Amino acid sequence: FAKQWNAFALLDREKWYKLEEVAALLPKGTLTPDNVASRREGTLSDGDFRYYYRVLETVQGKATAPFDYVKEQASKVILHKRKQEMLERWKEDLYQKELRRENVKIYR
């Protein structure tokens, strides 16, 4: 039903959405950090639109984020760290190579 008649739907049960993303799609004040725990599902009308929502799971701000939520960000951080380490090794190798060739002079 939702896929056929929707203007917009968040139906991926494997993906985590930020509260702000979901709340922006619903009438103002429907879901807030204060009421998201008590409002697990609901139906509302706003003019020509009808909204159906169900909150499957929530994680509070101080809690550890679910892996699926941070997986992409964690991958980027790991790749960035590896790039930094490779660059440092390359710089050190280049320095040592040029030092052996006596292309680097240290003045004191």
C-alpha cells in the first residue's frame, strides 16, 4: 500500500534514520526528542495528506550508536587513518632514500 500510494516513504528496516530526518517529513511537533519514546506509532492528517508512522527502535543520544548507523562513517575514518599512515611511511622512506644518496644535508 505505502509503495503504491505514497508521496514519500522510509521503508528500509535495515537503515537507521536520524530523528531530525523523520520529524522533518511529519507535521511539526509530531516526533521530538521528548516524545519519540512514547509515540511508537500513529496516524495523522494534515490537509490533503495522511501520515502513518511506526518507530521500530530508538537509541538515546548518550548511548553507543548501532553499527549499521555508523558503519559508513567508521569506514571513512579507517580509510583516512590508513591513508595518513601510508603517506607518513612514504615520506619517511623518501627521506631515508635521499639521505642515503646524500641529497639531503643537515646543517647545525
